[in-house]
Amino acid sequence: MKRFYLTIILIGVSVITSVAQSRSTKPNIVFILADDLGYGDLGCYGQQKIQTPNIDALAKKGIRFTQFYAGSTVCAPSRASLMTGLHTGHAAVRGNKGMLPEGQTPLPDSAATFATLLKKAGYITAAFGKWGLGFITTSGDPQKQGFDVFYGYNCQTLAHNYYPDHLWKNHERVDLSINLEKDSVYSADLIHEQALKFLHSQHDQPFFLYLPYTLPHADVIAPHDSVYAYYVKKFGEPAKKIPAASDEEKSHYDPYPHAAFAAMVSRLDRYVGEIMDILAKKGIEENTLVIFTSDNGPHREKGGDPDFFGSSGGLRGIKRDLYEGGIREPFIAYQKGVTKDGTINEMPMALWDLYPTFLQLAGMPVPKNIDGFSILAALNGQRQHQHPNFYWELHEAGGKQAVRMNEWKGVRLNVTTSADAPIELYNLKNDPAETHNVAAQFPEVIRKIDAIMKQSHVDNKEWPLLTTEVKKAAR
């Protein structure tokens, strides 16, 4: 009888061990996406004026990538690229078009987001922050695109206001009308609090936590706390006159925008530190991959001053540019016992590479009809498969295209008005700041890049690259 009970106990232990091992093969994933944070806005990427000790510590004990690219140079298409594994020549959402009553162009029903697939692999999926890929009544609703829980801004236009009258919890409108009377509830803090509650909860499944925080996107507004006061004193910035306007418009300005921006970045850094503390206290650091990056380059809007902060990190361009400063982003990855301390990876990679990476981590097959390559090998310190080229297009400011091919970078402007717009050419190895256009010296390289641009763009009704009139004239 004793042997029988012992056998049962041993079988029970074996089953528990087997389940634990099964879970450990599917790590938790915490993906933090800053909003309009530039390549040079963090201390570990050269920032001198803003303190970011928690993110710097993450880079010190993880991997810091130096040539990682956003999906686009503006919000919605960059996020669509992340969600679908497609670059902007193929993705369904390629711009920031707004839609009534709220939100942006939705992801279509046909979009197979990685979140949807992770759910099939047994993951709990949650998003806290800014969505921008479709209102709750459309096919782009976060819960129709793979997320069990969503809390934050559905509409990126409304996300400019850090003291909004409402947010969304799934399909429930969260009333913050108190902010109409007085700036009371700072949305970034409220969103972060909800994210921390999710992390504190006990999960019996692996989880994917998507944190598309709104910081430090315009409008440049931060609570006037001790951190803000510290930067006001540090910068010695003269107070700016608030424009005479309606009360609503007045709330979009801060008299000390440099201090406010620095305080926003410091606040984001604090959020990262609090997330890492919870992971450590819960003992799940070893089974949780943490990634930190940004959706596009720095902004010059409602108080943003990338020149003062060197936000582009010495690179050319800012948000809405397809030069390096508009699309090259900080990217840090850390998993205790997996990533090697203080590693620097200089290989070019892009946001659409995360789609297959997340699926591979979950043990899921990777679809063939995507543009991304898994970067899991790089995260594990192994030899990584490389892209032959990268492609971007922007449907604003006259239309723009860009290609990176090895050390070459081609940029074409005014695409929607000229079928034969010239391609600028830069050698990023010799000229990372893209100051010398060498197109005339390398016609063969130009021809190759032109061919990649033509091949990489696939028209759809919503996002034609050339206007009908221009196409007819070019025939």
C-alpha cells in the first residue's frame, strides 16, 4: 500500500514538473513601446540632459541594439507593422488617417496579428496605453485583434491630451470628466497603474503584456512635481507665455516645455523601473523577456525641442522623416539568464521582425507571408539571419520612400506628385548622419534601390503611393 501511495506521489510530482517545464518553454513577454522617443533621448544612447537610470540599467544587463528601425516614422503605421509583421509597403494601415466617431483607420478582419496567434498558443494578452488601430465598433477593436484586455486611449489624436475626459477599458468608457473642471488625473499614471495591477495578478498561463505608453509624445505636459521642479531649475529656462486661447487649448502648453519633456522621459524611466521591480519580486525575471523601444523618431510639436536635447542622437531628421533620425530607435532586450550582460548588437533589424520572434518564443509556426525575420538568435547571442534590405513609405508631406540595402540608404521625396522623383543616396557606414548625397556617383546602386522601391510597394485603395493623375501623366 505504501508503495502504491509513493507511486501516486511520484507520478504527481512528475506531472507538476512536466507542466512547469512546459510553461518555462513559453516565456512571458513584456513589450514597452515609448511614443515619439528619439534615438538619443536615453542616457545609454548618449543623452546628457535627462536622467534615465532604470532604462540604462536594463541596457547594462541586457542587449542594446544600435541599428534597430521603427515600422514607420509616424504612430499608426508603425504599430500596424508591429502587429502584422509587414512593412509599410504591404501593411493594411500606412498612415494616421482619423475616423469618426473616434480612432484611426482600423486593421481589417483579414489582419492576423501576433496577439491573436499568441492567444491560440495559450497566452493571456493585455495592452495598456495607446492603440490607434481602430475604434471598438470596427474590425480594428483591440479585442477583435487578439487582446483579452485593453485599457487606455483608443484614438491617438485624443492621446495628445494627458488630462482627457475619458479612456477605454475594453468596450467600457472610463469617465474622467473631472479633468474638464481641473487637471486632476494624469492619464499616463492611470494607465501605468492598471498595467501594474495586471502584473501583480496571479497568472496560471504565460502572458504577453503590451505597454504602448504615451510618453513623451506631445502635448508636452507633465505633472508639476519634484522631478519637474528639478529640471526647471537645472535648465534655467525662461517661462514661455501661454497663448491666449480657449481653456481647452491652453491645457496643451507648459510654461517650461524643456523641463516638462525631461520630466516625461524621467517618468517613463520610473515606470520601467517599477515593472522590473515587480518581475524581480514575483521571481519571474528568468522566464520573462522584456523589450523596450519606440514607435518613431522625436517630435517637434507643442513643446517638443529635439535640437535642445539632441533627441535624434546625431542622426538626420525627426518624426515624419525617413532619414535615420525619424526611424532609427533605441531597442533594449533583457531576460535574466538568457541575454548576456552589456551586449551591443550593431545588426540592422526592424519592428516587423518582432512578429515572428514572439511566435517563435511561443512555439508557434511563423507564417510565410510576412516581411519579418525572427531575431530570437540575436537575443540568445547566436548568429542572426539578416535582411537583404528594408523598406518604408510615408503617406504624408508629399509622400516619401526609403530603402536600406547593406550600408546604402536611399530616400525619395515628393512621391505623390512626381513619378520620377530623384533618389537621394547615402553611405551609412561612412556617413551615418546622411549629410552627403552620393547618388550621382553610384548610378548602379540607385537602380537597385529604385527596383526595390517598385517591388516593395503594393497599392491598395486606402494608400496609393502615386495619385491617379501622376500615374496617367507618367505613362
